[in-house]
Amino acid sequence: MFLISRFMSDDSDLDPILEYVRAIEFETLVFFLGILLLVRMLREIRALNSLVVGYDLIPPGSWR
């Protein structure tokens, strides 16, 4: 949508808007990359498997 408005407009006021969107997209990508790296690290140290084993030990219905 921003690209279409950029090419349809001769006004240069859209440049700050595009830079803002690029900054948000970069921060979002870094955030999700961090989450993926964290999950991979937890998998490597087998912390996720320990969580699954812990859930298996808890009897059903005991969360109430």
C-alpha cells in the first residue's frame, strides 16, 4: 500500500513514512528472529523435552 501511494504521488512527504515502516519491519524481524533463536537454544539444551516430561507427570485436572 505504501509503495503504491509512493509511486502515485509526486510529493516527497512519504519518505519519512516509508523510513518509519522500514524501521518497524526491521525491529519486528529482529524480535521474531530472537524468539526463533531462543526456541532453538531451548531445544538444543533439551529444556523443551524436560517441560514435556514434567507435563506428563502432572495428573490431569490438577490445574484447578
